[in-house]
Amino acid sequence: MSSLEALKKELVATVKAANDIPALEEIRVTALGKKGKVTDMMKTLGGLDPEQRKQMGQALNQLKDEITAEIESRAALLKNAALDKRLQEEKSDITLSPRPWPQGTIHPISRTVEEVSAIFAEMGFSVSEGPEIEDDFHNFTALNFPSGHPARQMHDTFYLPDVTGKTGDEAKRLLRTHTSTVQVHVMQTQKPPIRVIIPGKTYRSDYDITHTPMFNQIEGLLIDKTAHMGHLKGCLIEFCKRFFEVDELPTRFRPSFFPFTEPSAEMDIGCSREGGELRIGTGKDWLEILGCGMVHPNVLQNCGIDPNEYQGFAFGMGVERITMLKYGIPDLRTFFESDLRWLQHYGFGPMENF
């Protein structure tokens, strides 16, 4: 057995002296390969008597296991040392200019939200945000949606599992179908006068060239004691002129219906489609741009505001829609495809002004 101890010391010392993985692999083959030292000793077991063969076999198997463990331990140390060396040597200076790599661009959606926010900020509106996961009260009930309204159905709304321990409307959770939910939060937590715009993501179960399951809206809300429909019209006409950069812009307001406003209207702007090209401004055609109206008294009451003392107006528009109209983008779905070529074509440089 003294020969086995000597072989073990020799192999362990050789393993610990290995400086890289190739050298360690060579040692493994020398010790444990088909023609290795341990393998050669195992070939002599046939010439021993049964008792000696049993003892020597156990000792050789133990030696093989110990050398294998030493090799694996050394290999792990060498790999960690190699990784540390690479981390020290392979550094990138992130302060260097990105050129000649392509410059990043601002997405058209982000650009539109910033531009709309800037226009309404000059009119005295602040920006408010709210949760994208809502309850039934804030998404429907507070906004005067009746219990059987089609918008509540599963084919329009993404419902989440009910909240454990609650029943009825309190248990229902859903992805908000409009940013009007934030109007409710604002009216519940702020005292009039209120003047806010609300940009954010909304969700509905739909997908085609003009609809996506997730899309962006911007809504506006104004509550005070003297607001009327004339204020609403003047505010929106001025916004459209500023946003579409058209001084002479024909507009009209058509009667419509929304559960949360009364009276309600849809706003159209003048356009021309001659030659198959859409041009916003003076023309023979009309283009629907947004929905609006005076806040329904029931909504004010649901949010804790006295409708006999206060009134106000609200409006909402799809960010993708007005972006497509302004920049001539034909397909709504391309906003979400993350195509760098599309972003380089329609995107904006970080230093570009509105």
C-alpha cells in the first residue's frame, strides 16, 4: 500500500501545480486514462489472490475518486481565476462617444405624449397618472357605466382573478380599458378647481391594423364652477391647431354618447383626401379626432363632488391615432414591433425640439 500512498502524493502535487486547464487535462489522462498510472495498477489485480484483490481494488477505487476530486477542485479554481483575469482585462469605456454606431431615437409615441403634454401645460394643465390594474368601481361604476353595458363583457375587457376575501365589485380586478379611471382617482383626492391631463397605457381585447391589445390614451379633465361647452371647444380647437401645425383648421362637433359625459360630442377636423393623400387642414372631407363632453353629474357625485356647485368637461384621444395622422404612419401595429429600421425612419433625435 505504500506504493499507492506515494502515487497519491505524486499525483496530488502534480494536480496542484497545474497552471491551466489544458495542463490539468493532460494530468488527468496520465493518471486516469486508458494508459494512465492508476489504470495500469488496476490491470495487475488479476494476478493477486482473492483477499489481496479485494483490498487492492478498494484502495485503487478510493485513489481514483480522490484524484478525480482533486482535479475537479483545481479546475474550478483555474476557471474562476481565468474569469477574474478576463473581467480585469476586458473593459469598455462607457464614456466614449457612441459613434460610429447609430444614434438612438425617441419613439414617436413618446414624442407625441411629450408634445401634447407641453401644449396643455401652457393652458394650465398638470399631468396625473394612475394604476393600470383597476377595480370595477373606478373603471366602470364611478364613470356611470350601467351593469349590463357591453364594455363590461369579457370579450372587450381583460379581467384578472378575483381578490380573495372580497365579493361583488370589490373583488373584481382588470386591466384598465381607458385612462378615465385616473379622472376618478383625481376627483376623489383633489378638491376643485381641477385641471389635469392623463397619459397612459390602456388594454382591450382587440388586434388588427387599427387596434392593438395595448394602446395609449391621453385624457383631459377640468372641474370648476364656471366651465361650459364653449370652454371645451376653444381648448380643443387650439390644441389641434398647435399639434397639427395648421393655422386655418376647420372643426366641427357632432353629438355623440358616452356614459360619463352629458352632453357628449365627437370632434372632427377638416382634411383633404385628393389624390389618395390625406392632408389635414382646409378640404372637403372630415376626420374624427377625439371624443369629449361635459362631465356627467352622476360621475361628479360618485367621486364626492357636488354637481350643484361644480361642473366640468373631459376629453380623450388615442395617442397612436393622432401620431399616425401627424407623421403619416399607415399601420398601428408597427408601433410595437421594435424594428430598428422603422425607428430610425420615424424616430426623433434626443435634441430635436417640437
